[in-house]
Amino acid sequence: MKRKVAVLGSTGSIGLSTLDLMGHAAASGAAEIEVTALVAGRNVARLAEQARQWRPALAVVADESQHQELKDRLAGSGIETAAGQSAVVEAARSGANWVMSAIVGAAGMEPTLAAAYEGAVIALANKEALVCAGPALLEAVRKAGGKVIPVDSEHSAIFQVLQPERADRVEKLILTASGGPFRTWTQGQMAAASPEQAIAHPNWSMGAKISVDSATMMNKGLEMIEAAYLFAMPAEKIEVLVHPQSVIHSLVEFQDGSTLAQLGPPDMRAPIACAFAWPDRLAWPAPKLDLARIASLTFEAPDLGRFPAIELARSALVRGGNAPAALNAANEVAVQAFLDRRIGFLDIASIVAETLDRIDQSGEMGTAGEGALQTARNVDAAARRIAVEVLPHFERN
């Protein structure tokens, strides 16, 4: 395999796993890899280390205040450096034919779309690009002749199981969820939960924001929206099933009663490897699934009373238009406030719900159609402003 690669979000957990996997592939001779660009948010030390190892033409830090340090660390290397959002977007246009989109949050939307316009294969780990601008992104990919391969373990599982020509034979898509760290907690215990407890995921190693989304199960709500766009499925055909062992990553139930599942250990390098090599398979030192040792797999319905984020997301999906973009923006504001210890854990969903009510009443939700990307940006900004206005009603003294 030959790959010209750009990694957007190279210093985060997905980016690190991507580079680790690429290192195995290059060392084994399984792939010939040229890195065109590496992009980080603000971790300049790690970005510079990665750049010296992989020798990209361009290294970008999103935080402009970190640019001088990046230049100093890469002085004499011959590697071009840049900073700021426009530079992040340019990195996505750096000539790569395979782009890992792993920037967390709505900040990843514009560079992912830039890669789509270039006709690249996009390994999509950024939920928000689909949630906020799914139809626009997929249309750009189609027109440019590229492809989106999901990296979320749940969507990767469906991608591997579901043949597009058989999509009309699907009865339902079933997204599995670990249940997060608070699966067995009472509502009272959850109300007192700390950020440290919320990010302590039982199965996966992820960044703080994504880990909190797992704890609220908003991640599963966002994944329902993603699945609806990726696989052209209506909301009523998408379900969530709690599976604490995180061995079955998702299931597809067909009209004839057959249900197909994709299984594997909870290691993000597996779906990354799938996206990197597709339609081939990449040999790497993957952890093997030992079902005899695991012995039992369990399942339960999600408790929608304790985890209302799932239904908030389903409602936004049914509403359509830019409601998912508003949902995502409000959630990002609320999660950050929780991580900053300004609000309680249960307040996250409450703030999202109130923000959606207010933006709906304000008439700022906008409409989909022509200019969908700019409309999504406008809705994102409006929802963030409203969420910030709502926050003081929930702040702890």
C-alpha cells in the first residue's frame, strides 16, 4: 500500500494510535507512507517530536500563541511550520490522499470538509463534522470522488458488516455502548460526580471531552446522528444497546431475522487499521479476542431517565436541519463547564435541553439547503451564545 497521509489531531489519543499503527505498517513493509502534514491543538512538544520522526512537509499548531515555540523546536529541520485555523484547513489540503480527521469538536468540521473537497479518503474520527454538516460533507465527498471511512468503533463495525447494496434489507442498526463509568450509579451519585470520575472510562482510553460524553451517553446520541447520515437510515431504525464488555462494537439486524455483528477487543487501532487499509486488511500486532477467557457477554437497555442525552439527540435527529449542530454546540459548552467545575454532572443534559428550547424559540435555528455549511456555523455560534447565557442558572456557588 502507498499512502500520502495527513493526521489532523496527531497529538490526541486517536492521532497517537494512528501514528503507532503507521509505524508498525511502515516497519513491516506493509505500507509505504509519506506524511504530508501533522496538526495539533497546542501540544507543541509532542507535535515537534512527531514531526522529527515522520518528516512531514508541514507541521501546524492550531493555537497561534504556540507558533514560535514550534518554530524553535523544529529549527534546522527543514519542516515548514504554521499556526491558526486557516493553517489547519490548509494542512487538510496538503496533497494527502488519506486524511485522519481526529480534531475534537466543531473545530474539526472545516478542515474535514476541506479534505472532502480534495477527494481524499477521510478516516473520520471527528463526530462533529457529520453531526453538524453531514449532508454537506457527504455530498462534497461524492462530488470529489473521495470516501468517508468511519473510525468510531461502532460505525466501523457497521461499515464492515453492511453491504451498501443491501441497505434496503436492514431492519435496524444497533449501536452498542459500554454504559460508561456511571452505568450502575444512582442519580444521586451521578449528581455528585467529579470530572475525574467522569473521565475514568472502564474500557477505552480517550480524551477528557469524549470521556465525559461517554459518561452522559451523549456520545451514543451523537453516534445515532452519525449513523443516520453515514448509512442513510431513519431515526426509528437506529437503537442503542448497553454492552459493558465492549466486545461487540455494533450489530446490523436484517429483515430476514439475521443479525450480524463485528467483534474485537476495545482498541481503537483496530478501526483505524480498517480505515487505513480498506478494502484490504492490515497485518499488525493486534490484541486477539479470547472469548473463552471473557466467558460471558451481557446486554441491557439504556436507562433513559438517568441518561437523557440519548433522547435529546434522537429528538434533534428527527427534527433535522441544523438541530444536531445546535445540540452539539450546547453540549460542548456544557461539558467544558463541567470539566471546569462550574456545574454538576447532571446539569450537562439540562443545559443542552434548555439551549435547544431557547434557540428554537429564538428563530436562529436556520434551515438546511443552499449554504448549509455557513448556516451550520451560524447555528453553532448561536447555540454556544445561548448555552453561555443559560450556564449561570446552573453554576455552583
